[in-house]
Amino acid sequence: MTQKTQKKMKLCDAIKKAIGDFGTDVIKDTRLANILSDYCAFTDIPATKQVIKTLLDDGIGIQLKRIIDSGKPWENELQALLNKSNEKHGFRNELVEYVFLCFAYAFGWIDFEPEYNNGQEPEPASLFDDADLSDPNKLLLKLQSEYVSKLTQSITIPQTKLIKKSGYYSQSALSALALVEGKINIIAKDLNRKDLAEWCENEKARVLKLYYVDPHKQRAIFFFKYIFSVIVAGFAVNSFLSYRASTVSIAKYDECISKADSCRGLKNYKDALTYYTAAEKYTGTFQSRSYKNKAQKQIVETSNMIVDDAIAQILSDIENNDIKKAKQKFDNFKIEEYEADAKHKQKFSGTRDKLNNGIAKFVTDGINDLALNIQKNKGTLDTKGRKQLTELLALNPDNYWLNIIKEKTTKKK
């Protein structure tokens, strides 16, 4: 009687309800399939009932509970269980993956409801049959094709009449992409490919670049097209002040965060930092601390990226013996302008020692060059030598031998 009056539920919602009703341990119980059946969770896709019963009998619920309790990143663990289940049982891969995603949704690991296409809309992966998937190289091509497809299909392009805005990936889109990235990472280990993580980042940056809008140009267009009409209306100031409700502030916060994420994906760290800083100024009354803390965390992370990038450039110049450029970059970089953590500030300060060692070696080699130049030119320096002396003194104006050479060659001249 209860079964007839019970409304059907999506599988992902039914698993979530079972956890809410009986606790997380219910996923270890083989009776979970009966509970889900009572919730009418198998009405839309009846085949999922046998999949779940088989997986529970195989102890998958116990292993999922172990992943939850560990608190460690779940993507690779879940993908490993999925691969193992596909190899062991004879179900369709898409069906098993759908069931696993429903569990992930119920656990709060992803925030989008999984969908099962039942073969109606073949993805690029359908170019390969199941037999081909035993070949890791072909499987990698399949996953890369799937990843590129998801990148282009899941990007969000803000619709606005005011100004064009950069495209970005929502949290649900990033979660879906993370699943594919997890699969690629597993194949990367099998093939000993260390370049695939960078490939994913580069592909994501490539797509983001296609939908990137320069905020500085758009700001000029905005003022030209709309500010005049607001002034004519005569109530711009009052409207602005009255419109600073929490919902609007949250919308502005989300906009700043999405722009910042887009810039950071393109490695435009300074623009990203500008947007994260703007997001931190969120002043709405609804959970303002939570929003500010999240923005502050991104500010620190992005500042760390800027510091790491500056250090990498300086060390690269030192390695290439371009000491003058390295010193200019070190002197011009104002670490105090960034909210980097103490570890990164200390790391930047440590770069000074490497720079000083580079300068010392560069000056010593330069003094030897000048000595040869003086010998060649009978006690004086030619034009090239005088230029080199000037550059070396700029790096180390108090060096004894450089000042001696300057004094002697100046008198000689």
C-alpha cells in the first residue's frame, strides 16, 4: 500500500534521503537496495536496482564509507572503484558510472544532479567500442575527447545588457570536469605521462581565453553607453544607495569571484588579485563573514602565485646570467603589496642570497674581462670595456677592484 502511494524519486535524491533517514552507515548495508526500492528510486531506470544490489553485495558501500571517513580527496579513490566495478561486472559502463555519481551527489561531493543518457545522445567517447578501452592509449584519447567536449559545453557565458563579461566555469561544471581529470590522472600514472595534468590546465585556459573579455575596455564602453542615461534619469545616487541589499551584494561578489577565477585560469594573477580584493569588500548582511573569508583565502593563494612567479623569473634570469635584469626585477617587486603567507615572504627574501651570489660571480667574471681589456688596450679601456665597467658598478658600487679600475683608467684617459 505504501509502495503505491509513494511518489517516485530520482536515484540520487533517494540515496541522499536514505542517508538522512538512517545515517551514513546505511550505505554499508545490503538492505539499502530495498530501502531505495521503497522510495521508488528505480522507476525511471529499473536496471540501476540490480547494479546497486550487486555493488552492495561486493562491499562497495563499505569502501565508499571508508573514503568518506578518511577525509582525503575522493576523486581518484572513486574512479578506482568505478574502474574495478566495470572490470568485474558485466553492466554497461555508463550505467555503473551513473550509479557512482548518484552516490557522490548524495555525499555532497558534487552539486549537480547526475543524468543517464541511456545511449540516446552518444558522446565523443562512442567512437570507441568497449573492447578498445582495454588499451590505455585509446582510453586516454577517449577521455581527452570527452574533456575537451565538456570544456566547450559547460562554460557559462554571462548574459547581460550592460557590458560583456568573461566566461567562467560554475562549481557544478568544475566538479564534472574534475571527474574526467581524475580518470586522466589514473591513465597518466599507467602510461607514466607527467604532462597530462598540464595538458588539462592548458586546455581549460585555451577555452577560457576564447571567452575572455578585457575588463578595462568594457569599463570604458560601459561609461560611454550608460552613465549618461543614468545621470539624465536624475536619481542614480538614490537608486544606487537603496539598491545595496544583500542579494545585490552577493551577485556582485559572485561576479568578482567568477572574473577572478577566469583571470587566474589564464595566469593573469594580478588581474585576478584585483577582482578577489573587490570581492572581499562584499558588505551584505547575509553570511558576510563566510564570503569575506573565502575571498581572503583566494587573495592569499593568488598573492602566493604572484610571489612564486616573480621568484621563478628572477631565478631564471640568474641561471641565464642576466644578472642586471634579475636585480631590477628583485628591486622592483614590492612584496609588502601582496598578502602572501609568511612562508612565501620568507621564500622571496631567500632569493636575495641567490641573487647576491649571482652578482658576486658576475662581478668577479667581469673584473677578469676588464683586466684583459686593459691589457689589450695598453692600460686603458675601450668603449665596450667602459660600458661593462659602468654596468658592474651599478650592480656593486662599493667593489674595491672596480673602483680601482675606474680610477686608473680615468686618469690614464
